[in-house]
Amino acid sequence: MARQAPVVVHRPSPGGGRRVTIRGQIAGLAHNDADLVEFLRRAGLDEADISLDDPHLVEWRGGRAHHWEAA
């Protein structure tokens, strides 16, 4: 069985931004990469260890990675 990445960036919302969940818990609504990095930092990840393009860490759902505009 494939393992899910601990961070999920959900599809862009109609008002812009994307919901972010970390280990199944809602972290908030990110509007850019900096918001996402801040959520990960608050969850205990060291900024030097964060790679938003690492599929083992971040799963981008329902849209392109790094795309934050309204659906």
C-alpha cells in the first residue's frame, strides 16, 4: 500500500488559497509558498529540511504545485 505524504495541499478554493493538512490535521489556508513553509515550521519541521517539491513530504492535490489562485 502506498504511503501518503504527511502534508497535503488541497485544491485551490474559489476565494483563492489552498487548505493545508499536516498528518490529517488542518493547518490553515495558505495563499503562497511562504504560508505553507510557515505552517510546516510551526508543525516542527526545520526550514532547512523543507522541500515543497518532495513528494514524500508534500502531496499537491487538485491543481498544479505552487498554484494558489482561485479555482
